Amino acid sequence: MTLNEYLQIASNDLKKHGISSSRLDTLILIENVIGKDRSWILANLNDEIDSKNIKKINKLLKLRQSHIPIAYIINKVEFYNHIFFVNHDVLVPRPETETMIDIFKGIYHEEEKKLNKLFTDTHKLSVVDIGTGCGAIGISTYLEVPNINIDLIDNDPKALKVAKINVDKLTPGLNLYLSNLLENVNNNYDVILANLPYVSDTLDINVDAKHEPKQAIFASDNGLSLYQKLFKQINKLDYQPLYILIEAFPSQHTEITNLAMNIGYKPQFIKDFIIAFKYISNK
């Protein structure tokens, strides 16, 4: 059987199981097994595919047929041009979250131009990634802007184990903390990055997402309970972060903005799912 014949058969089979990305997913599984990238496969579709490889791919296809996310099947996902290890203990990072890093980079370079207190010879910008999961946000931020200090925080020990794998591979030396938001951390931070669970626990989600850890997706009080708790913790800090970047549904932005403004923060940038707040005053 040629690669093209197998690709068509396997793609159609996935499509019958309701997988909208059936051709792409099949290509990903093929390249994962045969060790050739997608461009090579598409350029050599008339080549024969080994029967042993077909058996291996078919096993993976059965997992995908049951709507297990492709990232869990191959234990990796691309985020901000870097490859991260993932498993069922962490949420699969989404492309829309990359906007948070874009906004952070813009803020960093603007503040750098001002040569303010955040950029003295003795002070590196201190950043924290709260609810880090696999570490994608914090690690990618550090890889893009290495002249900062950044900590990764999560309240799930299993998630931190996954983050540690990615830290060791991509950014050795970054600190990881087990903490319920900022509860067990005494460090002062200039910038908070937070992609917390924000889906209301009364909403239904798609079939693929149901395989991901519920605690990384859902929150009570219309999905806002964790952000409510975070802003309360921030308000009690002796040192107020200059910026807070969060991700949430656009429909939640007004309520979250009210939470932020009540403790002295004003929205600075809003793009898609991401809001960046800047500290203005105590209230």
C-alpha cells in the first residue's frame, strides 16, 4: 500500500468518527511513527508504507477515533515555535494563548525604552506564570525574553512534574512552586501571567476537551472564581505587580476588568482572549 492510499483510507475513517481535522491528524500520526516530517510524506506519497508501521499507526488511530487529543497520543504539542511534552495531567496549550506572550513582549520593550526602575543594572524584571500546567507560557516567555527572572506556579503536583520535564529540556534553572495561586509564594513580582481555568462549570465542552483535566478547565461562579481569588490575593500584597496579563472569554472581560479596577488596575491592552492590566494606584 502506498502512503497516499493509506492516508486516504485512514483519513476517511477518522472523519467517520467525527474528527474534523482527520487528514492533518493522520499525517501527524504517520510522521510520528515513520520518523519523517509532513513535507517529506507529501512529497513521497507514491512510496510504499511498511506493514509494521501501518499496525503501529492503526493503534494510534483507534485512540484518536475515541477523541483523545492528538497531543496526548504523541505526548507533544507545538506552542510558540517550541515543542512541549504533555500528557493527561495537563491542559493542551491553545494557539490563542500565544497572544499573551506577544503582548508581554510589547510591554517589555516599551518599559525598556523608558529605562524605569524595572530596568536598572541591579534589577531584572520578575515574572510569574500562575497555573503553569505544562509550562508553555512561562517557558516560552523566557525563551523570547531571557533577560528576566521567571517562576512557574501550579497547585497540582502532577502538572508541575510535566512542567519540570519541559523546564529541564528547554530552560534549565527556572523555579517551580507548588502553590494555590500566590498563597505559598513570598516573592515580589513585576508581572503576573495567568491563564487560569475560566470555563463555567455549568457549561458543556467539546468531546476532545473532555479528555483533559477538569480542574484545568472549569471554575465556579460563571468561570470567574479563581480570578476573583487571585485579585484578592494581589490586593493584599505589599508589592503590587506593575502588570497583570490574563486569559478569559471576551464575554467575561467586563467582569474581570471590574475586579482589576477595584484594586487599582486599568486595562492597558485587550486582544482576543487576553487582557493586560497596568497598576495605576491603590484604588
